[in-house]
Amino acid sequence: MAKCCELTGKGPQYGNKVSHSNIKTRTRWTPNMKKKKYFVTELSRSITFNFCADALSTIDKYGGISQAIIGCNEKYFSERLLKLRVEIKKAMAKPKKKAASKTLAA
């Protein structure tokens, strides 16, 4: 599983563990990554993503994966998410076909 979030760009951080005797040991902290499958209604398919727990709460805040991809800042997006964003915008721009409605004349 990738150690970098596709939505927020969070990755591992490095630093020192410092003991009581002030001995410094290099260590690495990885983000809380989760593999999550979402159904994108605009594209009519499901896609699996690698998100951190913080990104999952961001998606809930926006009200769905499509809205989060459109609404979030694309600065930290992965290449795959950038391509998906373009596809979603194209699908949203297409006019939807309306069913012919019959009006009842009285």
C-alpha cells in the first residue's frame, strides 16, 4: 500500500525519538492510510483509493467523493486524481437527457 495520501498529499515524516537520557534515535512516522472503494456516480464506476483518515473525514464533509475532488485544492492531488477530476468535470458538463414528459390537458 502506498504511504502517501492521494487527496491531501500527506506522507511519512522523519525525526528523532529522544530518550530520557537524551539519546537521539532516527524514526519515521507514517500517516494512517486506508484503502477505500468509492462509487463515482458521474462516471458510473467504482474506484479504489489510498486515503489517510483525515482525507476520509474531508470527503464526508464535502458530501461525497465527486464533490470532494471538485471542491478541494488540487495542489496535493496525485496524478491519477487529477485525471479523474477532469473526467468528472466533463461528465458534469454534459447535458442530461430529459424524458419526454406528457402534459395532461384537461
